[in-house]
Amino acid sequence: MRPTLIAACLASSMLTMPATAHAQAMTAEEAAALRAELAALKAQVQTLETRLDAAIAQPAPTPVATPTPAPSAPPVTAKPATEIGWKGAPEIKTADGSSFKPRGRIQLDVAGIDAPDGVLGNRGGTATEFRRVYLGVDGKIPGGFSYRVEADIANSSVELTDVYFTYGPGPLSVTVGQIKPFWGLEDMTSDLFLSHLERSAFTSAFGFERRVGLSAQYKGKAVLLQGGVFGDNAADLNDSNHSIGVDARAVFMPKLGDTQLHLGGSIHLRDLNNPAGTVRYRARPFVHTTDVRLVDTGEIDVSGERGMGLEAAVLAGPFHAAGEGYWQTAKRDGAADPTYFGGYAEVGMVLTKGDKRSYKDGVFDRLKPSNPITEGGIGAIEVNARYDHLDLNDAGIVGGRQRAALLSLVWAPIEYIRLTASYGRLRINDARIAAAGGDRDYSADTFGLRTQIDF
């Protein structure tokens, strides 16, 4: 820019020369006007030079950095519409939350009973039986719904077991259908996870079974509340059966470190709604291969029932202990109400390193070997000892008293296969069936082996 200014200055000088010569001929007014124009032009030149010097003195502008583009996100892989997993059997899940899984179990028993002459007749000795053969399906429906349909097809008959529909996206759920009313720890525990071949004698004696009804459950971190209104078992519902019952159970199940505690109670109220209604309390001798009942009240005329149960358990590492007591009162019109009692106390230990009995949502759960035979181990081994008591004598009705000492050995080579061996020594008083010499106080021995697979 400076050469341009210099040229402008030279041009101004050249213009002044003829202007000076011409000024002699100009009037004084014209000369004054010309001098004013030259002064203004000189001021403009000085202003331009000042601006040029200031521009040269300024530092060169910092080049603007071109922003580096952010790395592009990895491509998102779309979730497959359907996934197939494995939980003992294929489980199909879809992206919208639906699921479907076939389920079932097979329990094959070889068992027997030995009792004094005259007690068993031809219904004793050793026998083989498919104790249970369950087939069914369960699954989930988007929106918090789930369902299960299952039947027992053992021994050439079909009997509905769990058949229900549940809604419950949160801790509170509502169920309609046939389920187990809430009668205690061992009855609510699946028969897949029992410590012996059969449940405690009082659960069968007092008629614990699945029933059709409407129920609700609240499951918190350490509290479980269950309750419902029930009719009868699906197989017993007919035009003349109008019985209705209310059942409820509460469980406190805190966990203290690695120790799981369980404290609970249950109530049962039932109205037969039948003037000619009857009940019968009796129990098999801890094996199902015989239909002999050594303790039995016979048919009792009743208008209803009232039951109350208490339950407790502790699981600490491989050790567990559990116990229950249940009082069942038969409500009679015009006669004394008998109250019968049953209960058990048990201790058990898992012998294989790293294994323990499982607990989930207020019941015992699956024994899972940490070193199954599929990985070169021996599976999980558990031993259990139990004392069981059932008293069906009260208010002039003599049903008998049964006390039993039970031992069992459980082996789970893999998670979904289980073998259970059990032995029981029974002491019977006031037995329903007398021995050959008429004695109603005697002992009996039971034994059994169960092979079980489930999926």
C-alpha cells in the first residue's frame, strides 16, 4: 500500500507546479480555494499512512484450527426378534417381552413298607411307581402378565396341577386359577426340592392340595405377604360342592450376611356350605407306593375348618434347619370341635465343597452342584435327618398317633437330575389297622429311592 501513497504524493506535487504558475494569473479568491483543497488532500494522505503503520504493527492473525470430526459411533446391531435360551428345556423369548417354555418332571419311585403281620395284607412289600409325570408350559405376555398350564399324567390318569394366570409388573401380583393355597413352608416348596421322598405327614393328613381361586401376593426384600379366596380342587368342583375358604400367609425373611432366616405363619378358614359335609384326616406312612393309612380319623361330620401354622428355618452355608407346626380344628355342629396337630423338625448338611441348599421367595429352592459330573466332579450330596409328629386323637375321635424318625441322602449329579434315598422308622399308637394279634400300638419301617428329572 505504501507505493500507492508515494505515487499519490508525487501526483500532488506535480499538480502544485502548474497550480503555482497559474496562481499568478488567478485572483486572490481562487488561490485561497486551491490552497484549501491541497491541504485537505495532504491530511487524507497522512491519515492513510497512519492507518497503514498501525496495521503493520499488529501481530499476524492466529490461524483458525479446523475442528476434528468426532469419531462415528459404532453401528447399532438390531436386537434379534427372537432368542432361544436353555433352562432345562428350550425357552423362547421375543423382543417385546413375551416368552414360552415347555416344562415337566418325571419321578420314578421304588419304595416299600414293613409292618407287623395283618397290617398290610397284599398292599405292602416293595413296589415301583411313577410318582409324578408332569407336562405343561409356562410363559410371559407383554404388560406384566404370565401364565402356567400343567397336568400330572402318571399312572394312566390326568390331573390338573398348576393352571393359572397372573398379572404383576411389580412387587404386587394377582393370580386367578388353580394354585396351592398358602399353607406353609414345606407345602409351598416344590416337590422337586424336598429333602425326603414325601412331605411331612400333616400336609397330606389335613388335605393340603391345589385349589381354584383368586389370590394376591406382595413380595418385598424381606417380607412376603400372600392371601386368597379359594373353592376346591378342580377335580372336585361340581354342582353340589360350594365350599369356600380364605387362606393367608406372612413371611419375614431377612438375610444377615451369608445367613438366611425364615419366620412365618399361616391361617386357614373354610366353610363347606353343605349340611351333610364331611372331612377325613389320614396320612400314608411316608411312601406313596401303598394306599394303607395307619392313622385315620374316618369320615367326620363338619361344617367347616380352622387352621393355623407356624414355620421357621435358617440356612447358613452348607447347613440348614427347619421346622413347622400346624393345628387343624374341625368345626362340628352340636359336638365338640377336635383340634389335631402335626409338625416336624429337621436338620441337614450339604457335604460337597462349595454347595448349599438354595432359598428363594419364602421357600426352599434347587440344589445346584458347583462341580457337576459334566465337568469332572461328583455333583452335590446332601444328608438330612427329621423328626415328624402327627396326632389325630382329640374330642373323642381316635385317629391314631404317628411319630417318625427319617433319614435321607440326596445326590444331584447335575442341576436337573436328582436321586433321593430315604428311610423311616415309625411308631404308631391307636392305629387304624390292628396287627394280627389285635395290637394297635406297633412300629413300621419304610424305605424308598426316587430318580427324578425335570425341565
